Amino acid sequence: MQNPFAKTSFNDITQLIKDYPNVDVLAGALQKTIQGLGKDTAKALAQALHKDTHVEENFKAFFEQFNSPKPTLSHIGNNKINFTAFPYPDTDKNEFYPTLSDLLDAYFATRAQRDRVREQGAVLIQVVKKQLKKNRTKLKRLKKDLKETENADEYRVKGEILTTYLNKIQRGMTTIELPNYYENNAPIKIKLSNQQSPSENAQKYFKRYQKLKSAVKYLNEQIHLTQQEIDYFESIQSQIELAKPEDLVDIRYELEQGHYLKDHEQHKKKKNKRRKINKPEKFVSSDGTEILVGKNNLQNERLTMHTADKRETWLHTKNIPGSHVIIRSFDPSQETIDEAAALAAYFSKAQQSTKVPVDYTRVKNVRKPNGTKPGYVIYDSQQTVLVDPDEKLVNQLSENAKK
């Protein structure tokens, strides 16, 4: 590779390192100093230059790697892929290729897959967001109605006072002030309908009281059901964000079965034929134990309720939408439990959090209530572990499964 320092001295670079001890800031300065230096390459160079005080040696060693390239496809976080001549620091997963041509083929194939996920997922996300908006609005209204029931006794008291003083009320009155014998005869103003008789006005307050009292049970039930709907669609939203194309097929099918999405044409033709659900993702822990992770609700349900042995260990993030995880061992090590918990945290809504609580228990302690949504379960006898989602660990356990 041609020396990019044709117009720049090592003294200039040394001064930049002194002026910018922060790697990211130094990378920006290097981009301005060295023509044609990309953002990712500038950051990798900045990290190499900050390694120690041997500026010239580190610089030459960095660029000499371009003369003997090792074509690399790098995965950075969950949404970024990049191709480089050799592996850069701070990448979560690297794939190596024999030639640059092979690398570019893989890069554009991977990007095409991501674009496909984005395109297919956009339709599903739109459906999910619509359902979330509808149910959150409904929940807000239900809670407002429930709040109103707290004043139910006020209507009963007014009805009783009106009944006591019927002889003081005349048809055509719109308000009346009467002594409230529940409050030391303090005056209370009561609205009246001028179209109703005194007794009809009293009955109106009693009816309102009964209606509000009867509504409490109904409203609490509806609030519970609506919150379950919100939890359900939040779980699907998290699954879409982490999905591969084959996972989206399952999620779409689930939404169609729930009548949230119209049947796709190819599904209409096979309406009476039961669709095969994709298999859960396989990982292998550091001590060689197999771990299975459901990537959507249909996979979760099949994995937990049908695939797993009752003596195996089940994991799930505590009160957070996420994947069902099964350790395929009757007596897993604590190391394997911790690694499986990290998988549960990573494949959940808490992926970007730290100290994520993950519950684990025997599969025999996990139950599915009748009539509940796909993937919904209840459980007991659990223990809880706090873990940090770790993409590098996830990739390592995934690679273990391929060996």
C-alpha cells in the first residue's frame, strides 16, 4: 500500500496523539489529516497508535497489514456489518474469506438478508404498533373509568339525602342545598333534573351508584386483559427487532392466526394444512451443554410445552418480554446456568440493559393457562440470577454449536 504520509510527518501524528488522548476524537483528527481514511479505519488506526509510545512502528505495522490482507466480514452490535482488509478491534464477530471477491459476495448477501428482514419486518411492526397504540389508549380509558368508581359512595349518599328530604324538593328545581347528616349536617349542594320528580332524581343517584359498583369488577378484568395484550405485542415487537427472515415467517403466521393480519396468499391456499414451525436456535455452553432458544412465541410454546423434558431447566427474563430458554441437562453447572441466563437476557426487550434479572426453574414448574396467547406461561419455584447481555458470549456459544 502506498505510504499515506506523503504530506504528513510522524511528528504531526505524535502531536495529534498528545492533543487527542480520546480514541474517537483522535480518529476524527486522523481523518482530517490523512486523505481517504474511512471512519472505521481511522478508529482502528487510533487504537493502534494509542497502544504504546512506538508511534512510527505501530503506524507502519497497521498499514503493512493491507499488503497481506485477510478479508474480514465484521459484525458490530446487532445492526451493523462491515467488510475490511483485516480484522479491526471492537467487533463482536468476524468471518474470514479467502479472497476479497468472496468477502464482497458474502457482504452483499448478508446485507440483502438484512434489507429483506427490514422490509418484511416493517409490515409486521406496523401491525404491532397499531395494536399497541389501540390497547394503550384503551388501558388509559379503562383506568380513568375505574378512577371514577372511587366516587361511587358520593352518589349513594346524595340519593339517601334526597330520599330523606323529598318533601323539600319540587319538580323543576335544578339544584338544592340540604344538610348532610353523614358530615355533621354540613350543607351539601345536589344537582337535580328539572324534568324529573323528586323521587326520580333520588333514584337516578342510586342507579348511578349501582352502575359504578358493578363496573369495578368488569373494569379490573378488562384492565388485566388489556395489559396482557400490551405485554403480548411488546414481546412480538422485541422478537421482530432480533429476527432472522425465517423467524419473521413464524411471527407473520402467528399474527395471521390471531386475526391481526390478513392471510398471505400462499397461506390461504394451505389454510387447512398445519404449518411447520421453525426450530429454535441452538447454542452450546462452555462445558458442552446444549441450550435451545425460542425466537418467537410459536417457537417458545413448542420448545417449553412439547420439546423440553420436565426435568430440564427453563429460563426467562423476569417480568420482561423475551425468549424461552431451555438447558438440555437435568443437572446443569452454575456456569451453564449463567450462560443460558445471558442468552435469555440478550434475546429479550432488555438486550441493551445491564443487571437483567433472569428467572430459572425446572420445566415441570412451568404451566400454560387455558385460553392464553402463544408463548404465555406461568411458573413457580424459581430462582433469579442477574446477568449482563453479552453479544460476544452469544456469538461464542453459537460458534460452539457449529463444532
